[in-house]
Amino acid sequence: MSCQFDETRLAPTPPATTVEMPIVPIPGITSVTGPSGTVTTLPDALLGFGPESAALSPAAAELIDDVAADIAAKLAGRPEATATITGFTADPPESTLSGRQQLSLARAQAVADALAAAGITHTIIVAGGGAAPGTTAMQDGVFVEAIASQMRRTEISY
């Protein structure tokens, strides 16, 4: 047997499919500075929420303290400034829209409570987004945990 390698480069062509590809965020803490401030994304894996639970893991406390310090520094001297916390969930087949919204809201509230306990005195607005619009962990009728784990997150805007 032999193998030949063709090094000819092909011209770029437009996509040949209309199937939407899922957006899969990179795990870890992502901070982005934009025109309206900072958005810190905390993946569920770092917050340690269990299945169908809004209880933060003990290991999340240090992470929350670090985020609280960043928020306090960013909003120093701006007592009118607010922080908005939005929770997001995956969409397993047995879940409901209402259940996903309630769970995401409870998780966002848990993060808000932890930030307040860490010393944040600014107004904190809490929202539950359920599964983010246009995202799903269902691929060809199968629930894909790898996608679901990326959907479960909490975003803090300040």
C-alpha cells in the first residue's frame, strides 16, 4: 500500500449546506470589555451547580470573591452603577421552557447572593434566560452533553 499527498490548495468556496452549526463557547472564564462595560462568563463547571440544582459548590466561593473584587474595582466611585446577572441552562428532552427559566433564574440568584456576601453593594439585577435563544443541545434527535455543558453558564455584566 502507498499513500500520496496532494498539496494543491483549493479556492475557497461558499458553504454548501444550510444546516446551522451550533455555537460552542470555549470553556473557562471569558471577560470582554465593550462599549457598555464588562461581561464575565462563568461556565457551570466552575460554579459547580449539580443537575437541577442552584447550590454553588464550596469551590466556587474563591471564584466569586475574585469576580466581586473585579466588579468593585470597575464600579468604584459609581454608586448608581448596576450589575446584571443572567443564568442560562441547557435544554434536555425532559425539561420544559418554564423549568429552564426557573432554574436559570435560581442559579443567577445564587451568584448574586454570593456576590453580595463578597461585598458587592451595587444594585444587582437578576435574570433567568433559560436556554439562550437559538441554542440547543439536541442534534439529530440526540441530547449532546458536550454542547449542553457549554450552554450552562452565568453571565455577569457590569
